[in-house]
Amino acid sequence: MKNFNYHRPSDAGAASSLVAKSEEPRLLAGGMSLLPSMKLRLVAPTDIVDLGDIAALKGIKVEGKEVFIGAMTCHADVAANADVKRVLPALAELADGIGDPAVRYRGTIGGSIANADPAACYPSAVVALDATVETTKRKIPADQFFVGLFTTALEPGEVVTGVRFKAPDKAKYMKLRHPASGFAVVGVMIAKYGSTVRVAVTGAGPSVFRVPAMEKALSANFSAKALDGITLPHADLMTDIHFSAEYRANAVVVMAKRGVAAIA
């Protein structure tokens, strides 16, 4: 790990300013991805801007059928929050299945989505639940936020302040969990808003994506049987030493069917 300048601002505006003025800055939220990357010298920031003292970035607010979660709120707090369990139980369940207790008590929702790991769980919730990512500069619709592998629409100096979710009529997250890392080999979030259904997949591709064929079928007939015959092209899906693209393509359909069956 190389030397760096350490900053701990007290508000998001100061954090954004520090990032804008630094040569090669990195924001530190929970540090679950950044610190291991620094130890392996995959990244070598000149400046670390720690968001830990910014109280305004922490907390959960439920207003009607909207759930706002501050960027520095850890996964364990989302999982345990009584209002989230009541209004959006699928999100609480998702948060409770991230990593292990050490990760859940340190990792944050803002850090997770800004990092945009292809196997992270939260991106599927952000997209399926038609969320809005709020930053120090603007509000970004979920469908425009995730751009590609470890890439988002965030601009230099832009800091995520929170995520605003729209509570659905029904939702379920199904995850094929990697036994070692706890990441999603495949994770599928299904959300039903009236006659409209959104399906978002994480773990299978280089970035979270929606499945229009599933959404159309489930919007017409919300049942696991409606997904019979639907297959995913695997050409753009990920392959590694553990799971092939073909395996992941099939797993998406299996997880989606299980999710629909659980809430239909």
C-alpha cells in the first residue's frame, strides 16, 4: 500500500470539494472493496476522503410508499430496520444476505452501488425497485445509473447522498450465493407495481441488467409458469473457473421462477 493523504470531512459538500481538488482521489465508505484493492495495489490513490463523519449521509426514512436510505447506512441497519421490513421486506431480506456479519456491519449501500461490482446484490434492487440515486449534484434514475463493469454515471467530484426506493405491491430477491465470497453468482430481483413487473439481474453479466422478455410475460400473467420457454442469450454473460455463461443463463431463469413462486 502506497502513501496517501487522509481527509475526514464533516459534510458532503466538503467531501465533493476535496475529491475535485485531488489528483487521484478515492471516497471511503465502508472500505469493503477499496481497502483490499489498495493492499493488492490495484489502486493507488493520492487522497482518501473518508465519509464516516458525515451524519447527514446516514439513516433511513419511510415516507408513504417511498423508502430513502442514506448512502452511509450499513447493510445491517437496512436489514434490521422495522419500517423497511414493513414497507419493503424484500430489500431488508436482500441486505441481510450480503456477505457475512463483518461486511454487513461495515459495508454501505452508497459504497456498494458506487463501486458497481458486477456480483453485488444492491444494484438489482436499485434497478428493479425503480429507485432514484441522489447525489451532491443531481438525481439519477436507476436505469441510467449503472453503465458497465465497475462503472456508473457518477461524474468526478459527485458523491452519492442516498437512494430513494419506490415500494412495490410485491417483491422478492432470489440469490444463488457463492459459497466462499457470499457474492451473487446470480441474483434476481422481481418487483410488481400494479400490472407492471420489473426484473433485474446481478452476478450474471458485467453489470446489472433487466430482462424485458420476463417483464412482458409476468406483466401479462404473474406466475412462474409464464416464464416457461424463456431463455437468456449467454454470449454477453460472465464465465469463470466456477460457473460458465450457460450455467448463469439457466440460473437466471431458475431464480426468477423461484422468486415469482414465492410471492405469486
